[in-house]
Amino acid sequence: MTTNQPKRVDVLIVGGGFGGMYATYKFREMGLEIQSFEAGGGLGGVWYWNRYPGARVDLPSIDYSFSFSPEIEQEWTWSEQFAAQPELLEYINFVAKRLDLNKHFQFNTRITRAAWDEARKVWVLKTEQGQVWEAPYCIMATGPLSVPKDPEIPGLARFKGELHRAARWPHEPVRFEGKRVGVIGTGSTGIQIVQEVGKTAGELFVFQRTPSFTMPMRNVPLEPDYVAEVKRNYAGIRMAARNSAVGGTRPQSTRGFFTVTPAQRQTLLEDAWKNGGLAMLGTFSDLLVNEEANEHVANFVRNKISEVVKDPVTAEKLKPRGYPIFARRPCLDTSYYETFNQANVHLVDLYEQPIVEITEKGVRTEKGEFELDMLILATGYDGLTGALTAFDVVGRQGRTVNQKWKDGASTYLGLMMEGFPNLFMTTGPTGPAALANIIRISENDVDWIADLMVHMEKTGMASAEVTPQAEKAWMDIVGGLAKNSLLLKAKTWYLGANVKDKPLGLTLFTGGFHKYREHCEAAKQDGYRKVLSFTARQVQEAV
Ligand code: NA7
């Protein structure tokens, strides 16, 4: 399309991750005309961009997959308990091909503006190529982790060596052999990179500001018998996931930490450590609310670090302190702590020697310059809200999302916003994103939006908007739950603490995925009239 003449469809979908893929499929199957956009050159979202060595999902692959198609569940076979990025992308492309999704997407296309036309009751989207599209409904499937963040360190542009960002990793192979490599960032991403790059790099310098708690993933190949069993039981597995707090089959406990003896606690923690994955988080019910219980578990992990890391000084530096375990996203590793026993791997503690600047040759801290051939940035994202504040999303009366969220994100169910009729988010802020399986949330959200659209079509409504009262009531629920949560006690992207000048606040629903679904269901009662206001089509035509 070369003209600026608006093209009209029924639904515009922004984003080609799991949410955008399912939305595209679902609305097409409903007989709607759709146009979807994706900034990347292909589908997959996070898994399209994050091609860094060692990238791997930290939920079991069986859970981390679409549930809406029993055929695809039977046709696709996962090879490992925790799939690596290449297999995840293969799965995504398999689903896309199977459902013929690519033809609905315009790739390499960023949306630069989305604005609601109140008179005509349409969303008008502009692409960076200058095209204009409009539709009554717009779905922002833009993801909670799609805006990577560079570190706020002066001099980055001066670096003359190879510079790689984890979330914009090149498609061509990157070689580390014989090179002096630096990694900034020790969250989930940095940990995955370090344990992999450490295997081949000449020298590896790990620039650590806040150490993370990481636990053994204990990844295993999936045996054919196990896969067959899973394929027989997918319906039950999905049902259990939908009724769980995390949207997966991970065991959850109802047992409080102090209800069992110290010896029993130790046994339970040792078992969880041996089982791997996020089992530790499921050992007791109160680890995110009881600070004393949490500290016991934190100490358990600190002791494990001492058992693995041979140099006691390095071990001490790797031990996280000053914030509760699980308050930052718990990381899973295969050999992270072991990597620091290698002679070619060096921990640079940025508490001791903060980074001053990036130079032409490498990284200069307060104690000296580290010369590098390659610098890798694993410095996180403008999470949860970043995608919708990165460009103009303009609602009723010209108000932007940026203006609406200037003191913190406010939504209804992470799905809709007062002032933004017919605009929907999947896995949006104040929903359970980041705390539960993103694919289960995406499916729930798209289904919810689809149900609402069907209702609107049946009742002849042109637009739907959440009432200010319903949005406030939801925010009160989110805020009330967050009050007791230890998640507030760490500086994380969950709180927006990693982005300069971002309003601080926990914009996540901490009540669990199952409870979130109950709230979504409750909204439908009485034709949504307790929570949404509608404009009828006749009224629109009279305008
Ligand atoms: P995270 O978890 O936000 O981690 C980013 C890391 O980068 C973290 O260790 C930061 O240290 C570090 N960082 C950021 N800026 C700097 C500067 N200026 N200097 C030194 N270190 C810095 O992002 P990830 O990509 O690892 O993980 C995101 C999610 O992906 C994760 O939660 C999973 O859900 C999957 P800081 O903590 O700020 O001291």
C-alpha cells in the first residue's frame, strides 16, 4: 500500500507474540476482517528478538504452549522440559503455518500513533511507513517485556568493540572464542548468557550490580512415554493450569512455613532444590507475605551458593542481600554459580566499584578500566507499561495513555482503560502478567475480548468503555492485595523501579491467575452493565 488513504477492517492487532497470534486466529475464526502488525521480521515477540546464547523459557514447555487447539497439542512434540529459544521459535512458526497466520501480519512495521475517533467510533492507526488503518476495535498485544532498556551509563556509543543487546540479538552466529567479553546485567537474561558464554569466551567479565537468587532448572529431555501421557491428558493439564495461581501445573502449597518443624522445612527445601524449576516457590504458601519465612528460604539458597562457589569472596559477592527472595523474578540456571569456578570468568562487583562510563575500549569503573572485545547488555526492559507509553495512544478528548498513567498505570483487569473505548490490551498492566503463565493469560484475555465483541454485535453497540468506578474498584483490589506483598520490597521492573522517573508502584494483580479469571468472568454478568458503558450503533449513526 503506498497511499495515505485509510484502509478499514474490523479489528487492528498490534504485536505478533503469543497474544497477537491468538487474537489474529480467534477474530479471523469469528469471521472478522483483521489486520495485524509486528515490528519484528517474524512472529514470536520476545522469542523472535531474544536469540542470545542460552535463551530458554523458565516454565515447563508443556505449560508454555497454546491450549486452544487440541490438534496442535497432538501434532507438536516438545523435546525438553524447558525449551530453548530456537525450539520455541520453531513451535511459534509451526503454529503460524498450521493456522496460516502470517498472511494477516504486516511485519517490520511499527505503529507510531493510535487515536480514537469519537465521532466515527473507530481507532485510527499510523504505521512508521505512513500508512493509515482504521477499525472499530484495536487490540494492543504489545507484551509486558517488549521495550528493552539500555543502561543509563555515559559513553555507550563510544565503544569500538562488538556491542550486543540481549533483546536485539543478531540473527547471524556470534563467536566468543578467544575474546574478552563483558556482560552488564545479572537478571534472568544475564544469568542465562553468562553460563553459556562462559563456556567459550577467552575471558568473561560479569558486571553485577544487584545479585539475583537463582535456582537449578534441572532441565531434562522429555521421554516419549511422558510425552504420550501428556498428550492423552492435555485437557486435564489445561484445566488444572487455568485453575491455578500461576497458570501452570507447578505444585502449590497451602502449608505455612512455620507450621512444620525446622527439620521438615529443610527436607522440603532440599527436595524442591533437587526437583528444580520453580519448585522452591511452591514449598510454602506464605513466602511472599511472611518476611521471616522468606529470609529462611533466602538463607537456604545463600548456603547453596557457598557449597558451589569455591572462592569464598566471590561466593559472598554472589549472595543476594537486602531484599526478599522471589521479590525479584526468581531465576533458573543450569550452571550459573559453577561458572564462577572457571579461571576465565571474573565477577566485577559494582557495589564495590560502580561503572563510571563506557569507553572506546571497554568499561571503566571507579577502580579501573576493563578492556573488552565485546560488550553484552542484559539490562532489562521498560516492563508492563513501556510498550504503550513509547508512542502516542490517544483516547477520548485527546488524552494519551502517557497522560493517563503519569502517576502510575491504571486499567481495568489489565484489559481496558477508562477514556479509551474499544481499545483492549492482552497481558496488560494490573493483570497477572509476569506472575503467571503469559500464554494462559493471553488466551484468557483474547477470549474475554471476543466474548465482549460478540455481545456488542448482538446488542448493536458501537463502543464499550470501562466506567471510572469499575476501573477504580479494580485498582483498589490490585492495590489492596499488593499492600501485603513482599514484591514491594525489591527494586524491580515489577514496580517500575528500573526506569528513571517512572512512577513507582506494583502494577500487577497478585491474587493468582485463577482469581483473576474469576474477576474476568464476573464482569460479564448482567451484560457487562455493572462495569462498562456502551454507545449504541443508532446513536453513532445519528452523529
Ligand atoms: P532484569 O531482571 O530487569 O535485569 C536487568 C539487570 O541489568 C539487573 O541485574 C540490573 O541491575 C542490571 N542493570 C541495569 N542497568 C544497569 C546499570 N546501569 N549498571 C549495572 N547493571 C545494570 O531484566 P532481564 O532481562 O534479566 O529479565 C527480565 C525478565 O525476563 C525476567 O524477569 C523474566 O521474566 C524474563 P539492578 O537490578 O538494576 O541493580
